[in-house]
Amino acid sequence: MTRIESDYDMSADAFRRGLGTLDMAMTGSIPLPSASESQGASLAVTAGASASLERDPGMPSTTWRMRSDAWEYLRFAVKRLVYGNDGADLLASDGEIQRSLRTLETVEMYWAGFGQRYVRAIGELLEAGDFRTALDRIGRVVNRLRGDTVPEEPRDEFIDEQERAELSTDADPRPRFEVLIVDETTPSERDATRSEGLRLRAGADAFIYEFVIVPSADDAVAAVLTNPNILACVVRPGFSERTKQRLSRDLRETIDLARAEVTPGQAPSRSSLASVQRVLGLADTLAAIRPELDLYLMAGAHIEDLAGALTRRFRRVFRREDQLELHLSLLRRVSHLYDTPFFSAIQDHARRPVGVFHALPVARGGSVVSSKWIKDLADFYGLNLLLAETSATSGGLDSLLAPVHTLKKAQELAARAYGAKHTFFVTNGTSTANKIVHQALVSPNDVVMVDRNCHKSHHHAVMLTGARPAYLEAYPLNDFAFYGAVPLHRIKQMLLEYRAAGRLDEVRMITLTNCTFDGIVYDPERVMAECLAIKPDLVFLWDEAWFAFAAFHPVTRRRTAMAAAKRLEQRFGTAAHAAAYREQRDRLVSADGEFAPDTAWLDERLIPAPDARIRVYATQSTHKTLTALRQGSMIHVYDQDWVREAEEAFHEAYMTHTSTSPNYQILSSLDIGRRQVELEGFELVQRQLDLATSLSQAIARHPLLRRTFRVLTAHDLIPSDNREIGRPMPLRDGLSTMWKAWATDEFVVDPSRITIEISRTGVDGDTFKHEHLMDRYGIQVNKTSRNTVLFMTNIGTSRSAIAYLIEVLVKLAERFEEEQAQRDPEIPLPAEVPMPPLPDFSAFSSGYATDTVLPDGDMRAAFFRGQQRGAVEHVRHEELRERVAHGTIPVSAGFVTPYPPGFPILVPGQLITAEVLDFMAVLDTREIHGYDSRRGYRILRDTGE
């Protein structure tokens, strides 16, 4: 047994329990346990073992992980048969082997390479007692899943020639992808299709692809949901509608949800093309789930009519005999996804011999490689970093300020990937990206409705532009010392108040953070639709600094700004929307133009006019959640009035804030990072979400961990009025439950973020972060509050990293319990200072408030007054508290911003109240911008109220 256990470092029983429910979960043949039963189950985790192997049957695994774990289990179990003395007895007693084989026979339909026939052959080998051959065949699959190479020539004679050819390509270093064919075919026809694909391969091809062939529309949807390697789909009209596979309830529900959301457009008028409608429906469904997929139609009769009618859905239409053209098209299209024009230009520049006679000594390594003292710079970073350094003014590479070649193309490819009409690269972070958008879209005295707890860059941008901020209050989470998000009810209420005051025309833009630092995600489509119903020319800026990854998963994508803008544009153009708008308008606005009471507008889900303008901007810190160097960010634009209203102003703002010497390494990382997410983003994001769910599940189920820590769920982070599905962690219940929640709830929680409440440890969040996680174990986290720690997974997180974190948490929990057990009971614990309620924005001082009814004010005037030495005094916290207690209300002369999370507690011109001072007194953040603990607060002289 030693040889087997060394692979997994866990017992056979633990591994069997972890994988034994796979078949039942896949086929939906077991009842789901209640939440309490799920919480009560135990988790076996040991060093080197994945935290999720002991899996709750009620928490269906993503299929890619179920497949991987099932093959790993089979390898483990068959090793026991090979090296044990009682192989036949073990096989007879191990029902999980047969269940895993049945599960894999279902799953492998949706993957290329090995397939269902391969799984059945392994089962036959096991029944015949040929355990060694079965182990060899299983090992090939495991090696491929792990990314290892396998022998080019499989040894056993059981494999037919086609399988031999397919397996031999595992050693080929060329990138590999898979192509889905949707058609009801016979086994011999499938073999012929695969053989034809192998015949067309050439040594000069840059990529290798293999076919996945499924018979039905359901199976096609299942395949693109479960197999991230699929990058193209060929639809043949002969497919059936429903699957014959034994799928889990979760997967079946997800398929139904995906297909129900798509309403196909009008089919051609010819009655002989009646089947076209269902082809359109399938194409629209697949495109909605995976926009990066290339869709091709392969048909026979009436191909000319189809080509004209289906251009929007399919890249090309082929006859069945045009296999070579299809082959070339598949390779050509993937080469377009693979293309990184600016990164390739940088590589080419680095290889060229160049004489440097411009102001950049480090270029080509000139000032480094000949130095006696700083050669270690090149040793550490590598010579390519220096060879790639150049200046746009020297020629040879594109300019970020006026791109016309490689950078222009790279930004166009990024716009395609993120679903934008235009995309712009930014090399000094999303703080600058936000300032660019604000300057481009708002003017002095415009009102900007701003989420008060948004990033400080928005507040600074408002000040710079001279706009007047009207702060929107997010709901507070006082128990955890941070804010949630701004309810739509409050946004609508403020718009209606401006309308009632006759000032709605002054409101120019709304800016919100999606998702928040702590993972609260808005429904941008609903927010924008209802706000446009009140003011149809509003501009929206969505700060998606922490949400760039969301564009590459079919569930999270729906809540990105760009996807929401596209859906609104499509919806506004339908007759159904126009009719619904007229019906609601007749109820809310009388014939003589009188509005119904505000309560009616607040209680209904408002429908905007069909001619409302869709003007949406999103800023993303690409480097925070996707592959890019630090400060690499993007601005995405979906603006129907771009040319007429925004383009010139935007370019001026871009010039204002963008360096004339941008970092080319950052730009090239944005370019190649875009390649990555188009080709494998779905897989990476799905893995990220799944690993985060494993972490939360491990903490909830481990007896020691759940005594010490508590995972905060949607029930803790979102008020019940703002969610409908009601599940605490929807993804735990399966992808279909998450799909429903993200389709209906006003707010949802990003499942890649796990917030842990740590009150029972006896230490605060800052101490836990620095002294325990970082200093002891080298674990880095971004954010803490007084009693919480936020753990974020990303596309680089591995299963080993999750296992290590769980291991560390177990050690810390043991340490905290031991310290508490050894504490002298006669020595009282230090009294805990209660956390005061999070302070709302108080108000602008009368000297800077626009009026006494509405909340906006002239922050810019207050800011520049605060720059005048004679207009400002410094007051220490205790003295300021005394002044407030005696009735004085001081006015802040600047921004006071704890970091993280990075939003101001005070802004210029704001009244400093007792609530603000109480909050500041117990704030445990080490870094507070704009506040000097020795000198105190900066306040304006003689302006208190």
C-alpha cells in the first residue's frame, strides 16, 4: 500500500469516500441533503491532498473537476488491484469503481481524445482481470489531464489505429483545442469524421484540434458548459433536441436555463427551411454561453439562402464535402484569437540590432550591461526586459497616445474579448482610468451621483472636473465594519428628488463599484434600465476594478457592464419592449404630463423608453484579477453617442492623464493577457470559483475550523429584501442555483471571494493578517476589517494553494484554542471596544452645499481653499471631539482615506460629526491617507456650523 498512498498521502477509504458519490451526483440518483446536514459533515484533509476530495453530495462539482477526480480515483483504486494480493476480491467489493466508470462514460462524451468507447474498454479489461493493462490506459488519461506527456506509441494492441494516432499527438508541443460537432451520427460516421480530421493535419499547422461529436442540442449546451477546450462549433441540421444522457439535476437545470434565455430571431420565410429556427436557437444559446466560440454551419440544400440569412450567427456556411475549407477556417480563426500584435512587435524589436541615439539610456541595456555596479539588474530581470525598452518617438513601435498599428489592433482585439465597442489601455492603474472617464464626460457644475464608498479616485476625479457629487449611501454591515452596495431603491429615490426639485437636467452621470472590494455585485442591466426610465440620457461609469475576470464565465458575465449594455441595446429594439413601455407609461404619466406619486415609481420595475441612449463605461484593473503587470488597466466603452458626444473629449482626457512615455512591458502584458482569457478564460475562471467554494466548504465542515472561523454568506452580506433565491452560497448548490440567483437577485456575492469572520480568535483583522498569516506562513491577503479577513481566489490559484491555506488555518485554530485553554482565568480579558455604526456621509457645509434640500456640493472649491495655508488649521482628535461636543461642527479641508479599502471617510467641505470621529477612533487600519496622527485633522478655519 505504500506505493499507492505516496501518490495521494491519504487513506484508501478517505479517497473512496471523496469520489464515491460521483456517479450519484452525475446521474441525480440521490436526494440532496439539507443545508444543516451539509454543514454537519466532516472533512478529511491531509497534507498534499485536495481539500475538496471529501465532497458533499449536495454540492455538485464542476464537471471538469469531477472528471479529473474520477480518473485519479480509478488510477488509485486500480493500483490497489494491481499491487494487492486480493485483486478480484477488492474489485468485487469496490462499487465506487463501477460508479466512477459509469460517470466517466457520460462525461467523456463531452471531451475529445479518449471518449466513451475508451472508458467502456477499461471496464472490460477490469472484468477480464487484466488490471495492469487497465492501469496503463488510465495512466495515459491522468497524464494528459495533468499536462504530462505520454509515450508516443501506446504499447498495448487493444487500441485501434485511430486511437493510436490521437494518443500519439499528446507529445506534440503545439497548442491544442477542441471542435464541437452537433449532429446525430452513427459510430462509424463519427470515426470517419475523426479520421478525416487527422488526415487533414499538416506539420506546418500552428495548432492541433480534435473533434467532440454530440447528437443533440442539450448535449451541445452541456459540452460548452463543461469542456473549456472547445473553441469552435460546427452545427449540422440533423441534430435532435433532447439528450439521452443520464445527467445530474444541476446540469439539466443549467441547460434548460441557458436555452430558455435565448429567443431566436426570425427564420427565413421559405417554408422548406422550417428547421432553421431551431438551428438559430441553438446558435444563439451557444453564443450567449461562450461568446468566444466560432460557430459554423454545415448544410446541404439551399446553402445559398442559408448563407444570407444566418450571417450574424455563423462565421461561415459550408457544404459537407468542404472539409478542407472548414479545416483551414478553424485554424485561421484560432490564429486570430492567438494573435498578440503588440507583444509580437515588442519581441521583434528586441531581436533587431538597433543603434540608440535618443533619451533612454536603459534601452537595449546600454547603461546596464557595460556597468561594473548594476549588472545584477539584468541578471535579476533578464536581458529581454532591457532589449524591449524603447521610446515611441524613436520609431519602430506604436504610440499609445495616437495608435495606428499594433497597439490600435491590440486594443480592438481587447474590445472584442470584453464585449465593448472600444477599449483603451491604461498603464498607470484604474485610478487614472477613472479620472479619464470623469474628465471626458462631465463638466463643472454637472451633478454626478457617486457611491460614497467607491474608490478615492472617483472623489478626486469629481473634484478635478468641478462636478458636484451627490453621494449615494450603501447599506452598512456594522457587524463586520464595512459597507455593502447602494440599493436601487435609493438611487431611484435620489433621481426622483432631483426631478421634483426641477434639477434633473443637471444630473449627468452615475458611478458605482461593481463588484465591491468585499464581493457585492450589482445587476447593472436592471440598475441602468430603471434609471434610464427616469432620465433617458444618463451616462454610467461602472468601476469594475475587481471584476475583469467576470467577462469570461457564462454566469458572471451577465453582471458585467459591457454585457448588460449589449443586452439593453438588444432589448430596446424589440416590439415587446416598446409595448411594455407604453403600457407602463400610461400608468405612471398622465395625458397632461403629470407624474404618478414617487411611491409608484419606486415600487415598480421601471421600463425605459425604446429611444433611451445606452452610454456605458467600465474601468477595470486587469492586473488585479487577470494576467497583466501591475498598473495594467483598461477602459471599456459601450456608448451609442460616442462619435457625436464623447470621442473628442475622451481623447483629450486620455492625453491629459496618459504619460507620453508609457511602459511597454505593461502594454504587452495587457495584450498577451487578452490572448489568454479568450483561449482559456472560461476554464481559469470556473476553476477559480470552484476552488473558492472548496475553501468555504472546508471551513464550514472541519470541526476545528468551524469552531474558530465563520464563512460569511449572502445571508450575512446582503439584506433579505435585496435577494430572492435565498440560498446562502448559491454555487455550493450547483451552477443552476447560481445561475438563478445571478439572474434574479438585486445583489449577489462574488463566489471567488471568501470573507471569514474571526472574532473567536481573540485578535483583530490587522493582527491576524500581518502577524499570523504573513509573518508566520507567508500568506498574503488584501483586506481585513476589525473582525474579518478577505481571502480572494484568482485565475492563478491552485488546488495545492487551497490545501496549504486550510492547513495553515487549522494550525492557527489549534494555536488560538491552546492559548485560550492556557489563559489564567483570574486575569480578565481586555475589554473589547464596541465598533460604532459606520457613518453615513454627513453633509456639505452651507458654504459649499448647492441647496438645503439636495445633497450635492462644490467639493472643488472646498479642496482648493484647503490648499491655502492660512485657511487651514490642524486639530488633534481629542480636541476636535470636544469642539463637536460643545456644538461646533468643523469642516474637513481635505480627503481622509483609510487604505484599504480606499474610500474617503471625509471629503473637502464635509461636516465632521461625532459619528465620524467615533468611527475614526476605533479604526485599526495602519495606513490612513490625509490624516496625521501627530498633528490631527486638517479643518477649514471659521467655516464651522
